[in-house]
Amino acid sequence: MKPNQSKPKPKISRCFLFSLLLSLFLLFLVSIQYHRQPETLLAFTSTITGSQKQNATNPDIRIRPGYASYDAYIQRQLNKTLNPKLRKIWTTRDWNRKINVFSNFFSELREKGFLSNSTKALCVGARVGQEVEALRRIGVSDSIGIDLVPYPPLVIRGDFHKQPFDDQVFDFEFSNVFDHALYPDKFVGEIERTLKPGGVCVLHVALSTRSDKFSANDLYSIKGLISLFRSSELVHTRKVDGFGLDTEAVFRKKKLKQSS
């Protein structure tokens, strides 16, 4: 090569240029999507920030991180509820076994006066409805369940953060999925809203062990539950063996004060 001859410039590969342009295009789309979030997602962001602040002052309940949106939370719950293997187990091998266990729980609650055959009952987060069937078998015929995925005739579609019912409908509400609530305050608030004055809420929760990977919160003390109930008082607790849950807490909604 001659001294005054310039060195040839390396050619930029077409693959590199294509990758660069594609990356810039995707970055542009993400930017557009971020600045054009739907109102529901913006509302979710605001709500979860408020919920995190509220629970930061409550050491007895910890919200698990990892949900970018409420839709992401719902999808994670559906991944379990719609799992075909699990649904087959729930409706075959586990069907009668769980009904028998729930029937014993409810029979003992009836003996204590917390429900009767005339009770109008709701099971929150009932999946395929074993607890609903158990209530009906012991004589509480006016019973129904709600879950993200319906299972007629025992379970109708419903989100426990916003129950599809009017105020003061039920005499009795039961749930063993408190740990699945992303917003424990809304979960409890909806129970209190739909309970009649004097109505009873029974929750089965885990205090001694941590729940499965689909749980959205961890409860460390019964005090955490008590702090969420604004219109009810704790009237009974006991240890139970309920499919990984170890504590039963019974709350009664306060009756309205009569004006003089």
C-alpha cells in the first residue's frame, strides 16, 4: 500500500443495520404505549401505590411484589384456576374429600350459632364450588359462590375485589383465599359491604406457614385481619387444618344503631 493511500473503511453489515433499525422501532412503540396508557391501567397504578403505602404501615400483612398491572395479577390467578390438570383433580379425586371437610367446618359453625338452614350464604373465591356444595348438603340451600371462572350452578363469575352484588345481601360469607387478594382492604371491604348488619364472615388463613406461589399477600398475625374490618368485630378464632390453612377467624358485622 502506498504511503498516501487511505485505508478502506469497513462496510457495515446489513444484518447490523436491520437489527439497529428494529431495536429503534421497538423502543419507539414501547414509548408510545407508555405515554398512552389506558385510564384503567393508570387507575391501577394509582391504586396499587396507595395500597402499598397503606400496607407499609401494617407490619402484619405484606403484599407480594411482581405485578406490573392488575391484568397481570388476574392472568396469574387464571393460570391456576384454568389449569386443566388441577380442575380435573378438583372435580374428581378431591371433590368428595373437600366437601366432607367443608361440611364438618360448617356444621361446627352452625352448632355455634353462626349460620342456620335459613342463612343466605356466599363463598368467596370458590373455584369449582366444593364449599358451596357442602353448605347445601348440610341444609343451607340458599348458597352460591363467586370466582373469576364460573362453575354453574354452584359458582358464578365474580372478582372478590368488586363483588357483583348489591349492598347487604348475605347473612354469611366464607372464604379460604384471603391470601390471593392483591388488595386485602378491598377484599374485606367488599365482604362488609355485601353482608347484612349482624351477618357473619368466616375466613380460613395461614399464619404459621406461607402460602403457595399464587398468593398475593402474606399474613403474619391475626391483628392484620382485625385492622381491615372497619364495621365488624372478631367474635371467634380457633386452629383448623384446612388444606394448608391453620386459623379460622369469625367476624360479625355490627348492627346499625337505631336513631332515637
